Amino acid sequence: MDLKDQLKNLFPDHEPIEEEKDLEKEDGIWMQNDPIICKYEKRKGKPITILEGYTGADEDFKKLAKEIKTKLSVGGSFKDERIIIQGDYRDKIMDILKTKGFKVKRVGG
């Protein structure tokens, strides 16, 4: 018998209220109104994709970076409030962020 069953036995007339999901957070990540900027650069002749403009906590941005890297199976890092992904994956990253509910702005090319 778990806690919910015990509470039902103690308070049979009580109906539990479904907790409203916080609209600003989804999967533990802060959702912002401003778009995240997704840009493409070449460093030392190799293409990279840079995401910047996130206003939430750094920990949330790190979670987002890890999720993007695992979904795309690519390398990358989190430096100076930016996510740097190895390779040109702007379209795929923008699709991932849009499905999560972020607004994304494509910059460059």
C-alpha cells in the first residue's frame, strides 16, 4: 500500500487536485520568449554550429547541450554561455528546439 492509498483511506471524500504544469518550464528547462540564435561558422577550416541567447540558468543550458549532442551523436561543448556543436547541424538543431517549444532564429547562410 503506497502513500496515495493510505491517504484515500484516511480522507475518502477528498479528490486530489492535478498539479498544474508550470508553463515556463518543460522537462526541467526554462522556456524563454526571446529566440535562441543558431549560427554557422568555420573555425580552422572546420564547420561548427553555435547556439546563443539563452536567458535561463546555465545548468538548464548545459542539459540542453547534452541532449542535443546525444540526439545528433556529435561532439560539442558549452563555453561562455554558448553551445558549440561540431559540424553544420543547424536544420536538425532548429527542429529539436522547435519541438521542445523554443523559438529559434537562424543567422548566417
